[in-house]
Amino acid sequence: HNVNSGGKLTSTTQSPSQLQAMVQEIPATAADIEMMTQGLSAYLILFYMGLVAAFLNVPVIYVLLRSPKLRADSKLLVSLSLGGMINCIALCIMGNFRYHLYLEALKSYMVPVETPRTCAMRMQMWLRLVGNVWPPTVTLLMGVERILACWAPVFYLAHLSKNKPTENVKFDCGRKATFGDVFATLLYVNEIFGYVVGLILNMAAYLHTRSIIQSENVRDQVKRLRYYVAVAAISTLLVAVPDIKQILIGLLKGAGLDEWISQSFNWLGLIASSFNLFVYLTLSQEFRVEFVKYLCIFKNRKGNHISRTVIAVPMKHTVHMKAVTD
């Protein structure tokens, strides 16, 4: 509020865009400049990898939803792919944001002053939260579902067929800066727990199913469990194990972990979030058949569109062409 010439109190509330334009900047420290120099190309790679990884989830979701044969039994797999795609998009946006932030900061040697509140206004933070929580939770649910199907089939068939918002934080707005160390650590623990326990449950269900009578229904369960286990194992290796690094980040910083090594863990997360397509193509014959079928349909539609374009040519040109060929 300001006092005008008549002595009255007037409101000076600014819009979010005006507030964004008024962001304060401070000189970058030598450590900031070194960190940004190391991270500039790393975040550019993260942007392009996130873009490609997000795209790789599209055919998985499309085939699983379009195929009547796969749709009924693939709800959790679709959910896992959606969560993976959101995680890839979040990392892609973060890579783009930090690349341009570092680029401008290295030109001006100034960095913006950020608080948890201003960081929380950025879309990639909320997408990253979804990407951190959704896939490991679905992986855990996949393991629980298979355990119930193996050890409690009757039940399965019956029921299942504290930061201060005004204090300054690091200017590139990570999860710890935005939501605090405790909450960020909980996210890492959630990912580790979800992927590791999900892998253990899926492995237990797979081994148990392999040990019982090989009926047709059991063979179907084994096929599904094979790619459940594969997805859980890849996610555990590429996401849960690096998350242990995040919990012990203080020790690793003391050991001189640079920005490139730090971002390589995000790259592993992108690979884990986009690897489902190759897992299903390798292990699921039904998915391969449906994938090829819809790929052929897409190519035929494209060919039909070209044919209709040729037919739409004026008749006099068609007659002239026929006369030449005759």
C-alpha cells in the first residue's frame, strides 16, 4: 500500500507477471559460476533426453489403451507409463529452465534471489513431485497385486480382478530448496521403498508361480510377471540406487561430486521412465503383435491420405498422364 497526494491509502497489489519482472538479483559467487559452467551442457543434455524419453512412453500408452486384448489387464502398466512420462516431462522442463538460467547468469554474473514460495510457483516442481511419487507407488501396487493373486486368490478375485516461505534458497529451485530437506528425503525414501519392495514382491510372486502347476492361467500369470519383474528391476537399479546418493548428498559433496556426475543420476531416471517400451517389446508377444498391428494401421492411413491427394488432381491432368503412358 502507498499513501497518495490526498492522504488516502491506495492498493499497489501486483500481478504474478509483475512480481516475476521485479525479481531481485545478486552477484554470483565463484562457486556458483563454477557450478553453472559445469552444469550448462549437462542440463542441455537433460532437456533433450527428457524430450525423447517422454516420447517413448507415448506408443506404450497408445497400444495398451487401444488394444481391447491388452486394455483389461494393463491398468497398472498404463498408470506406470503415465507416471514415467510425467517424470520425463518434468526433467525436460527442468533441464530447459536451468540451461537458460545458467546461460543468462554466466553472461551477467548475476543470479536471482529465490524463496521456497517463488520456487513452488514453477510448474516443473509439481510435475517432479508427481513423477517422484507416482511410478514407485504403482510399482509397489503391482507387487502387492501379484502377491495377492498368488497367495490370496479368493480375496484377489473378490476385491481386486517446515520451511519459512520468505527465506532465500538456492537460485535454481531444486526440490530440497522448495520443499525442504525433510520432505525431499521422504521423496527419496518413498522411491527407494516403492521400487525395492515392489521388486521383492514381484520376484516372490514370480518364483512362487513358477513352482506350481503349469496350467494355461498360470502361464499367463508368469508372462505378466516377467515384465513386471523386469520393469521393477530396471527402476530399482536406475532410480532407487541413485536415490541413496541423494540421502547421502552431504558426504558426496565433501568428496567433490561435480554437476555432471550429479545430473547423470537424472539421466538414469529418464532411462528408467522410458524403458517400458523396450521391456514390453522384448518380453510380451501380445504387446509386440498389437504394436505392429497399430503401426501398420498408422502407415496405411498415411498411405491412404497420399492416395486421396493424388486422386484429387484435376481430370485433365489425369487424362494427359494416361495418354503419355499409353
